[in-house]
Amino acid sequence: MAGITLEEILSQPGVWQKALATLSDDHEVLQQYLHQSANLETVFIGCGTSYYLALSAARLYSLVTGQRSRASAASEVLFFPETIMPGNGHSCMPVMISRSGATTEIVRATEEIKSRVGDIVTGVSCRPESEMIRSCRFRFVIPAADEKSVVMTRSFTSMLLLIQYLAAVKSGNKGFEEALLRLPELGANIIDKYHGLIKMIFEGRGFTTFVYLGQGPYYGLACEAMLKIKEMSLSFSEAYHSLEFRHGPMSMVNENMLLIFLISERARMKETILLEEMKALGAQTLVLCETADPAIRAASDYLIELRSGLSDEARMILYMPAVQLLGYYNSIAKGLDPDNPKNLTQVVILN
Ligand code: F1P
């Protein structure tokens, strides 16, 4: 019987479909959010997976709307609030992200921010009755994306899709909004096509280290992919802005390292050169890209082409099922149980 984590990873395209339907029903709250946030800088805030989501969301939101946005870990709001919400904080729209809406730091950060800026906080979650959501004024919730698993997979992609949708509506970019509607079908095709490849990577071999590389909004995806392999398979992993890897970390390259490239069209040329260099140094490489040219093909040990026809900003979540499956199958190959990751609980509650 398939475990719950695998089931949730594979369920993503259907859940994205439901998320898009929920969003188009949220018309009133969406209008209120747009009105309130009109000229404000958006600050996305979360913990763990939800923090990495915030990193990607902030870059994506700036690219699509042309407005300033940033990301912060919720704990930073608790210890250094004036650096996250400078001045009286009234120039910012805080967007709190949490699957559970119950993580201690995010609940406390929401209260801290409200005490500074008043009742204008936005919440993104999977649980409508959670403490965080109940204390937010603008609430965007996708119950269908909630999970039984400790490890966040479909909640990450669905909440990112929700933020992509907010950016689409805020910018009035109809083409971008229409592109998002294609993601469920594209995602299902990619999972069908590449599930076997990911499983096969660990047949007969293992890796000691996994390093994930991406630029711009793809850096947050790289961080989240890094967390998946850690949580599910207790493997050493790192994430970098792609070109940062040359600045020291590449000294660690060897044949037991799997380097995973999340290639964007914008950074593609330079990322391809890096890929070729790292292959020459002996790394094993897994490349995820829109379409591969001969140079990428020659330097990839494993290759996933998304062939979505969508922009860097629209197709982001299509990269995630494969890297989540990578964590899952590495865990299985190591004889671990990805449904019960060591030392972890679904929600981190602090005293
Ligand atoms: C955040 C989080 C998860 C992590 C772990 C504990 O949860 O840090 O990313 O996998 O299970 O919680 P949330 O605030 O999004 O509910």
C-alpha cells in the first residue's frame, strides 16, 4: 500500500484544480485585499517550508506585479520586528503563510505585527479554523491542500499557486492568470512521464550529498527541495543561488554528490555553463528545465523537461513533484519511513 506522503505528492494536480476553483470563489476577500494592499510593500512570512515558500513568493510577486516584496522567517519578526516592519510598519502588507496556522512563531508573529500595523494582516493557510487564520483580516485558505503527512508537499505547491493567483489578479495580467489554469494538466503529465525516472535514480546507487541550485524565484524552490530530502531521507543537503555554488561550495564536488539544477529561462545560459563545469569536476547531475538544448543534454545524468510552454513565473510549481519524489525514493532506498520522519512533528509548538 502506498504511504500517505506518496499519495499526497501524487495528488497534487487534482488539488491544484480545487485550489484554483476555491480562489475564483474568493472574489470579495480578494477585492478587499487588493484595495488594502494597493501601494504597499508585501512581506511574506513563514517557518520551515512556509518560509521557503515566502522566499519564492516574494520574488515571484515582484516580477509579476512590479511592486516591492520581501520574505522573512517568522522568528525574525519576534526578535527583530523593526527590521521586518520598519518605521511604524504602515508601508507594508504582511502575508502570513502556514499550512497549520498553529506554528508558535507564526501565531506570535501575527500578533506582534497586528500590534504594530493594526488589523490589516493577510493569512494563507490550509486550515480555516486555525489560530493564525482567525486573527487575520484577509484570509485565503485551501482546505483541499491540507495533509496528513508531517512533510509538506501539496500544501507548498498549492499555497504558492494561490500567491501566483493573487499576483495575477493584482497585476491585471490575464495571460498569466490563464497560464495558471493549465498547471493541473501539465503537472499530471509531468508526474506520469517522470515518476519512473526518479524511482530509478536510486536503483543500485546512493548519494552522500544533495545540492539544489536555482536563481530568483527558483532559489526558494531549491531551499524547499533541500528540506524535502533532509526531512524524508535524513540526507545531507544544501541549496544555493546557482552561481553562488562556484564561490566555495564547489570544492566539495565528487561523484557521490547529486547536483540538482532548477533551471530558469532567465538564468539558463549561465546555469548551463555551471552545469558543464560541475559535470567536468565529477558531479552527478539532475537537471529540471523547460526544454533542454544539446549542451544541457550532454551534461545531465538525469533530465526532466517540463515542456510547459509557460513563463518562468507561471510554471514554478511544476518543478516540485519531481524533487519531492526524489526525497521520497531516497528515503525508501535507505530503508526509512518517509511517513514518519525522525524527530519531526507536523506542527512545531514552543513554550
Ligand atoms: C511549518 C513546518 C514545516 C515542517 C515541520 C514543522 O509548518 O516548519 O515546514 O515540515 O513539519 O512545521 P506550518 O507553519 O506551515 O504549519
